[in-house]
Amino acid sequence: MGLNFEGENVQWRQKLAQNLLAIGQARSQNDVAEALRFFHPEAIYRGNGWKGFQNVDVRGHEALRSMMWAIVIEYELLDIKFDIPLFDKDCVAFRRTVTLRNRGTGRGAQVEICAFVRFRDNLIVEVGEWFDTLAMQQLNA
């Protein structure tokens, strides 16, 4: 992910991109507490795709912590790659590719994830993520 931005709010965009990278790094190390540091205490997560988390609507740190730990228990994150984000006011859209291993079956897969993130005061207040459901089905088969 390149962190060289042009136009308005360059420093703000760089800060948010760095935060997204830091979350990815924390998640790759199974450091849920560090990842949560970038979320507002009342943050909302909506999405689909994770086994057991179809069409979820999770609110607040405790619910996010539980969801993140459930994912850590089920899957090993082997690699994560971010595409260059698109910024619009307080929102960021990006695609990332994760390589996961299902800890129960040993199966691995690359999964594309489309994410929409809204920030307030440099903290995430809302996340919407949509996963490549075919890749997730293959990972969980």
C-alpha cells in the first residue's frame, strides 16, 4: 500500500492509511487489543462472509473483541495485502487480499475483502466488509 497521497488533507489520509496498516499488522500477530485501539468504543461492524458471522451487525468494543477472537481461533492469517485506498471525506474504501488457513481443517485460501470504513477523530466508528463468499466456502469445506 503506497502512502504517498496528493490533494487535500494529505496528512489526515496518511494517518488513516497508517492506522489501517497497523490494524492489519496487529491482526496478523493475533493482537486483538492492539487492533481495537484504533476503534471507537461504540464502533459498529457490519459484514458477511466469516463462518458463523453471516450478515453480522456487531456494536462496541466487547462485541468486536469477541468477534475478533472467534476469527483468530478459527483462522490463521498468513498474509495480508492492501490496495491503495479511496478517500471521501471521513470514509475510506479499499480492497485487501488475505491468505488464511482454517485451523480446524488445515485448508488455506486467498480471500478478497472489500471494506468501507468511516472515521471520527482518527478512530474507526463504522466498518462494512464483504468477503469473497466462494473462497470462504472453499476454506471452510
